[in-house]
Amino acid sequence: MLRSIAVAVLSLLAGSALAVDTTFLLINSTSSPISEMSISQSQLGMWSPNVLRPPVIKVGEARQVVIPASRLVCMVDIKLSFADGGAPAIWQYLDLCNLRKLQVFYDRYSGVTTAKYNE
């Protein structure tokens, strides 16, 4: 019994040791500074707390974004909020496990979001 408990504990420790934060470059090609970013498993709408650190990401700027391993699922939706107080925008079905670079575009008038990634 003691051996079973020890094996279970070691398995849990090994699993958490394998969990690694993911990092990608976010490029702001919208028309407004980005102040916050939240993630949710695709189509769930259960948004994480803000994962960006100040200052805002100005238009045309890029920043490395770190998603903690504890929040990592591969297929996510990303919600960005803007410093000017405009409505947030959502990009759907992004694969965080393979994402290295994400350039976001947002047409505030039509509400259309587009992105280029890993180019």
C-alpha cells in the first residue's frame, strides 16, 4: 500500500514538472492600445484573469506573452480589451500549444477580428 501511494505521488510530481509555461509574441495591429488579455478554452467563455502586465501594448508594438502552465489548454479563444474603453474583441480557435507569433487585426466598425500567426 505504501508503495502504491509513493508511486501515485511521484506520478503527480512528474506530471507537474512536465507542465511548462507557453510564450508567444503578440503584435498589435488593431487601431487601439491593448490593455488586457484573457483566455478561455474554445467556446466555453470562461475567461481567465488578465495575463498581460503593464504597460499597454501600443498600436504597432509587440510583446512576449506568457501563459502559465496552470492555465494552458491547447485550443483557446483570446479576448483583448482596449485602453480606450472600447468593446473587447475575441479571436477564436487558436492553438496555444503551437503558437509562436500572433498578429491581431480588428475592425471596430464591423466587429470582424482576423489574425496572422507563426509567419
